[in-house]
Amino acid sequence: MKNNSTNKDKRTKTIMIVALIAVTILIRVTNNNTIGLAPVESFFKEMLYPAQNVTNSASNGVVSFFKGLVDYKDVKEENDALKIEIADLKSVNSELIQYRVENENLRLLLNIKEVQKDLTIVNAEVIGRSIKDWYKTVTINRGYSNGIRENMPVVNYSGLIGRISSVTNSTAEITLLTDSQYGAITGVTTETGYPGIVIGDETGRGGLQMIQIPSSANIMVGYEVVTSGLGDLGYKNIKIGKIKEIVNSLDGLMKKAIIEPYADFDDLHFVGVIIKQEIIKEDIIATTSEDVEK
């Protein structure tokens, strides 16, 4: 019985809605001379407005959603393009920094050439460094075929960093001044010319010291230390650093000078190997002999 009553009510409502629509159409058709909406039209328009408003809102929401998707895609593409551009700029900036360092290196090497006209310098890039022996050795991308031989001095844009200790055809290993076991060379102070042995300090952290100095030697804090030209290195007046502290031995007979190096041994990228003239002459003679034999 309840279902029959419900169905009857639905049919009644349907009939009433159809009747109202029919009346509205009839009034609209027969009311051509009026301006605006007829009273019945206004009544039904008011009744239908909430449903129409919901429909319009849903439609606008769908449009806004898809428009948001398009905007997000555009923003994401623009953001990706900016990321690529930033990465490119960083790469260019890195290259410019390397060129600047290399140019500074070349300027220093040119200054050395002005002091000693007979120098030939081979520029090289550091391609290897041991984490375990950070202050002992580095490897460069030039070797025997470039005229490099053992014991040749190596500089960067600040001063002496070491000497060649081993060579292959296309690479070479540099023993740094900071190596407290094998990096020793002879140095002198520019102010007084007093000699001593320059070597890495006992800490193994990139410091330098000049040892074997008598307590009576005339050296002071602030004096500059350069190569003496004695021993295997062979070239003098290559800058090493300045004395920042003087330490006397316990027995009072000797003293040592703690040196602040000009070169930054934590930042070695481009270096120059000073080629000895006799090597160049040997290569010229060898090349000439080969040409004659041919």
C-alpha cells in the first residue's frame, strides 16, 4: 500500500509539472505584446534558478580545473627550461673561473720569464691527487713527450709548489714542497741570502719550514724565502713564501723558520713545469739526427 501511495504521489507531481510548463508556454505564446517576463514565467524562473545556478557552478568548476591543468603544465615547462638555463650558466661560469686561474698562472710564468729569459715553461693541468697523501703528490697531464723530466721545478700562479719526481710519456707526478719526507729543496732569504732546507712541516697539513739554520743566522719574521739554485732543482729566485715565525731548538744551537707559502696547496689546478734548456737542446739534436738519417 505504501509503494502504491508513493507512486501515485510521483505521478501527481509529474502531471503538475507538465501542466505548469504547458501553461507557461501558452502564456508566452499568447503574450507577444508584453515586454519582459510574464508573471507565470517569472514564477517558474525563480523556481528553476537554484538548480540552474548549481549547474553553472559545476560547469565553471570543470572549466577552471582544466584551465588549472594547462596553467600548471605551462609553469612546469617554464620552470624546467629555467633549470636547464641555470645549469648552463653554472657550467659557463665554471669554465670562466678555470680560464681566469689559467690566465693568472700564465701571468706569473711570464714574470718568471722576464727575470730569467732562457726559461721554457710547459703548462699542465692537475688530473690526479691522492686523498691519503693530499700534501705529498699530484699528477699532471703532461709528460716525457712534452719535454718534462725528473727534478724539474713546478710552479703555479703564486709560487713554487714542488718538483717532478716521476714521468711517463703523457703524464708526470709532482712531489710537493709540503711532503715532509721527499719534498726538500734548498732555499735562501732574499734580504740576507741566508740558506736553509725548505720542507713540509711535521704536521703534514700543508705547512712549510726552513730548517738547518744556526741560531746566529740573520733571519727575521717577514723575510721572503726563494729557491737558492743549488741542488737538483737548478733554478734560483723562484718564490716560495714568507717567514711567519722563528722557533729556537731546545739546545739553543739551531733554529727553524716557519714559512707561510705563497701557493695554496689545497687549490692546485693549473701548473707550469720549468723545462731545463739542456733537455730542449737534447731534443733538438735528437730530432735533427732523425731527420738526417731519413
